[in-house]
Amino acid sequence: MSVQRIDSIDRAVETLLKAFHKCPSNNFLNSKFCDVPLEAPQEDPELADELTKGVIMYYYNHGAEIVQAGDYDAVAIWTVPGKPVPVDRTKDAKFNEIFIDQSQRMKEQVIPKGMPYYYLFMIGKDLKSGKRGAVRAIFEKYIARAEAEGAALVLEAIAEHAREVYEYFGFRTYLTMNYGRGEVDSEGNVDPNGEGHKAYLMIYLPASKAKL
């Protein structure tokens, strides 16, 4: 199955909205980065989708590499070496430390100095399509690029199932981030005793470095 740069941002957005609709962890992250009250996406699913769309468009407008496979069955947003997409810190210092600063420190420890890396911001599949192989095609393409260029691949898994999928493709978990604890429960409801969400910083190193 071929992987191609998108020729329709509208179709790409449609696929990603289907994949992340009513995703509590995604809604929490969007609320933090967009400075929206945490309960807002829970109370208004249309707002939740608009926040997701806004973040997608931000990456699109800042030159991220957006690809699709299987006629938009799966869509991925990557930042490529030398072309990072600027992301502002949030107003929540605790969240910044957990989700941004710890992650950055770990990347600096794991990825050899000077090694370029691709960052997978988002990947989503239309689960109702019934097609198979689109996600695999995207990962195989970027793993091949990483191996050829001596580059790493970096992502955050925000669900256990996603983590298992990424492990299958050779990613390793280097950091577990528990964000939103004392703010929301696992379903995204505001709760001062809530357990929050977990995300996993995962990195794929090219074969020549992975064995070191």
C-alpha cells in the first residue's frame, strides 16, 4: 500500500476527527494547549472536535508533513528533521514539567547527540472503513526513512492499545507521564481526586544505535 502526501486537508481532518472523537486524553491535551476549561470538551463534543481540528490546522500551516495511506484510511502528521513546529508552553507549570520538560530531558538522554529525529504528532485510522494495512504502511515508510538517514522516530502514546501497536513496530517506552492527576478522571470528567491520564514517550532508534 502506498503512502502519499495529502492532497486534501479536509479529508485528512475528517479521518483524524473520526479517530479521536470523544478521546478524553486527547481532549485534555487540547484543552491545556488551547487554554480552554477542562470540562468544556466533555460538555460540548462539537467544541472538542473543533479543538482537534484547530491543532491539526496549526501543524498543517506550519509545514508539518501530513501523509495518508489507503485513500485516507489512515492519516499521520510528522515533523521532520530541521523543520520543527513551534509549540508554546501552557499556562500550567505542573503540566509543562510533566509533559514537556521531562520528555525533552529524556529525549536528550536517549537520542545520541546530533542525531536527527522525526516526531509523530498524530496518527489516526478510520476504524469503520474495514480496510487493513494503512497504519502499517505509514510506519514501514518512516522506519525505512529513519534507517536510511540514521534518524530516530519519536512519539507519545496516549492509550495502552496504541502503545502496544507502536511496540510492535519497534518503538521502546522510555518515560511514563501521568498528567491530569487531581484534575480529571480517566473519562475526562473534572475530578479533584481523579487519576488523570497516562502517556508514554516512545522512541525508535535506527538498528545501528538500538543495540548500543
